[in-house]
Amino acid sequence: MFTQGMWGKLLAGMLCAVFAVLGIAGTATAKVVKVDLDARITNVEVAPGVKMRAWTFNGSVPAPVVRATVGDTVEVTLTNSDMGSKIKCPKSLSKKQNKKKSKKQVRKYNKKRKNCRAKKRAHMGMAHSVDFHAAKIAPDKAFRSVLPGESITFSFEAKKAGVFMYHCGTGPMLEHIGMGMYGMIVVDPVVPRPAAKEIFIVQSEFYGKVKNGWLKSSYEAMQTEPPKYVTFNGTAMKYANDPIEVGVGEPVRLYFVDAGPSIFSSFHVVGSWFDEYQHDGNIDEPLHDVSTQVIGPGGGGVFEFTLPEAGRYPFVTHSILDMDKGAVGFFQAG
Ligand SMILES: [Cu+2]
């Protein structure tokens, strides 16, 4: 979980930090927010005791929360460090080598070589890109794919306050998002929102079968199967096992993104309702007194609420099948 208090630590701890330097564009306080994203493969925990070899930005799923203010220039540099595995496979047999081996030995050797080459193909470095939903920009230039070892830099002005997804947009996008390449950007209004406890949640789902403590994810599973896990911040049951502490009556602001790739969220807090819901974090036209809110893949919203008395309050996607797959957590009040 990312809370307001952890924000500074999170930034400082990232190998590829998201940091800001003073600039001159926009309002008097506008700045340039530099965002360094590194596309690389990392092992992550998608459920208690279950790991996955994920495709990531900066080694985590979801990727770090990026934060800017309306008027800021967001300068994104994406470096593609996904060089794949250096797997060496046996060479094909020469005629001379072939003659020296029995038919059974040749079959065994060729099978070993074929399996190795398939494994190598599956772990080859590949192109990646990054698409920011907070940007109004020509995507064929800014969001274009970069090959392993290359990088791209582009800038956009944060024009609209809100909460937005960013993700790899390289095809097949289902696979690149399904493997873990997404995060959240929060754009604050120039006049800051009132003080509140801030919580950042990305819902997403993972596909495949579990074998020996590893989720074997695949593009085919994403196309043909229901998800194995539906998660808040990348791990099934994360906040069921480690509840988020909230003060009784304390104003809570929850920034939410549904990264998908394909499952809608129906977000709800048991025992409370949302005093305010801002779709995409749009401060101009909030809804009031919302019990349950649908947010589709690629969308986001800001929930404002309080917990009225001491107790344990589940927060869930009220799409119950998905809740049972891991999209449930607790707020502990008092
Ligand atoms: Cu990608």
C-alpha cells in the first residue's frame, strides 16, 4: 500500500526514482516532474506464497505512483532493460555427429534442443512502451515502442486534475498489461485538496495456472481463461492479511485505478458509503453518497469517505467472484 506518510520513503527507495526539479513553465509554482521508468523482468508475489515472473516498470507490480500538479510538465524517460535471458541452446547436429549417435540419441538430443529454443524464445527481450492516460499527445510518437537497450523521452503538460492509469501499450497489449506493466499517476489540482489520509489502490488481475509456487502466466490464458487472481496492488488478499489502519472519523481519500487488463471493478467499502466519488478524479462534477462504484479497465476515480466507529471494514470489488479471487482487504478503524 502507498500511504501519504510512505510517499517520501517510496520515492527515495526506488532504484529508478520519480523526482521533481523546479522549472518555469505554467503557473508560478509549476515544475518539471521527471519520471524514469525502466522496463524489466522481475519476480513478484501475486498471492501469498505464489510468485510470477512479471514484466514490470521499475521492478514492481503495480509500478510506482507518479505525482504531479496541474501546470507541471511531466518528462517521462522509458528505458527498455528487458534484454531477456541469456540461455544457450545446443547447436544442431552435423551429419558426422548424426552418424555417431543412435536414432534414439538423436531424437533425445533434438527434443532437448527444441525445448531449449522454445524457452529461449519465451524469455527473449522485447519491445516496450508507456502510455499515460493523463497526457494529451500524439501517441504514435510519444508512446512508441522501444527495443531492448534503447530509451525514449517525451513530455506532456499535466492539464487535468485526477487519477489516471499508465501502462505499456506495445502489442499484444493484453499480454503486456496482463504480465504487469502498469501504474497510477495522480495529478493534484493547483488549489490542493483538503487534508486527508491518502491511500493508493490499483486493481488488476493475473492469469494462468500455479505450479510449484509459481504462476505460469501466458497470453493464451489471458485470452481464454478467467483470471486466477484479482488483486489490490498486485497481491491477492494483500490487505486482508495486512489491514490498512484508519482513524475513526478521519477523512480518507482513496485514489483508485483499474488496470485490468480486462476485468471491471465494482468498488465498495462494507459498512460505509462514499461521501464523494470523483470519476477519473475530476473535481468539478463529483457524485455524492455512492455505495458502490463501477470502474472499468483503464479508468480510475477518487473516493472520499470516513469510517464512523471503531471496527474492521472490508473493501472489495463487489463483483463477488473476483473478490473471492483476492480483491478484498480491510480497513482497521480505531
Ligand atoms: Cu511492454
